[in-house]
Amino acid sequence: MTLILTRSDVLALLSYPDVIAAVRAAHEDLARGDAALPAPPAMTLPGSDAAFLVMAAASKPAGLATVKLLADVPANRERGLPVQRSAILAVSAEDGSCAALIDGGAVTRFRTAAASAVATAALARPGSRVLGFVGAGALALAHVEALRAVMPFARTVVWSRTEATARAFAEKTGAEVLGSAEEVVKAADVLCTLTPSKDPIVEGKWFRPGLHVNAVGAPPRADHREIDTEGIRKARVVVDSRLTALHESGDVLIPLAEGAIGPAHFEDELGEVLTGARPGRTDRRQITLFNSLGVGLQDLAAARLLLDAARLRGVGTDIDLAG
């Protein structure tokens, strides 16, 4: 039987401590060679700016192989619809049977924030107290909850291009609204950039020694980036996946094309830092940056959690696809 999990099912079943632990374990599995994560192919259609990404992964410890089909449709903004929509198909790694079909929207939000929390715990300066946000939408709200689960921040600051969004975020989180992205960057010990920007919205000249950045918001397109070349050059960069970063990250590909840095600048993967194969932060003044594209292995980790929790609690709908 195939388990169907809707968005409301996902929201009822997932919690950050569990997702953070699962995402951390998945990246460690990848670094040890116990999981497979190919670069996601992107598909476009003539005359359309929509992109369709096939995000696949397989994991021996999780006993699953998954594919998430992500549709990135910029025209949906004018339709009042989500720009990104997705669904996850999970099959048994043992016998290939279809285990689940899961709405991908909430999963993506949970696992993305969880990955930032894992990276922050591994790379941020000990004693970091100010959490900063450039961008204040639903993904920023998810990040507040996830990051506060791994560090005891004393202050949260935010800026958004839409003031009403920043005010709503502040009301929900207790954050302080600042007047510019520059003010947020200069105030933060840990910075999360969460905008669908095409052109850089954060400049490296604002970075203070000891800052940790989670660069999250830019869509998986080679011409989109949130951080300027100087910011990437100044930071020790850790990627979620080298293959993915070199395939679709504007924050990576644009500085490379400019000749500002070489491929070695992006050699460190998060899982390698977690397992000790690569160093974490090397001193208190080092600037670190987690380039988060989001990878299919994170979706797989969440899918494993969801399957186990749904079976335990009797949540979801079973369908016999072979019937």
C-alpha cells in the first residue's frame, strides 16, 4: 500500500528537534558514502520562465529512495499562487515498492530550516547572541523556530523589502525591525538571507569578523544570488552538496565566472564538517557561510520521519496503486 500524506498531515507529524537530527544524520551518511545524491537536472519549456527540478536521493540507513519534483513558476506571483510547488515520491530501497506520496511544500520548509540549524550549530561562533534575518516570509518564521532550538539567541533583528511583512514577522517572533539590510547584517552574529533575489541584496563589505551566514533564499537558478561576490570571497563557504552548488547556485557560479575565486573555495560539504573529515570554524574571527540550495537527501530524511510517525499514529490515507 502507498501512504498519501497531505500538507496538513505533514504539519501534524513533523517537529524541529526530530527533523534537525534527521537532516544532520542524512548529511553524515552522505559523507560516509552510505547515501546517493546526484545533481538535480532542471527542465524548461520554450517560451516559459518556469523551471522543473528533479531532486533525487537514496539512503541505505533510511531504506528509501525518493524523488521530489519541484516546480519553480515565477508567473504564479501574479496569479496569487505559490511560486514553488512540489511533491515527493518515496519507494522502498529494498524492493522498490511505492511507500509514500507526500506534499512537498511543508516538508521543504521544515528541512530547509533544519539544515540551516545544523550548519549554524556546526559553524557559528560560540556565544553568538544576535540572530538576523534579511527576508521575513514563511521560511523566515521556520528558521526562527529551528535556530532557536540549537542556540540561545538573546535578540532577533529583521529587515524585509516589504515593511508590512517585517512587522508581521516581528509580532510573531518578538524580533526588532531595522531600517535596512545593512543594519541587520552589521548587528547579527548569525545571519539568514531568505529572499528570492536575482541581484545581490547583501554586500560582503558589511560582514563583521566572526559572522556566520546561512544563504538560503535564492531559487535554484544560476543567475540568481543574494550575496555579492565580495561576501562569497571573504567567507569560508560550506555547501550542502558540491555537485548541486556547481550545477545551480548563482552565489557560487557567478563569482566563479568572474574569476574572483576558484572551485576550491567550494570544496567543503556540510556532511564532511559534521563527520570531522573537514574542519569546522577555525577561529572566532573567521566568517563562515552555508550555501543552502536544498537537496533531495534532506527531503528523504523528512520522508523517513513522516512514514514512521504516520504508521505509528495512524495518520494519512493508504491507496493500492496496483489495484
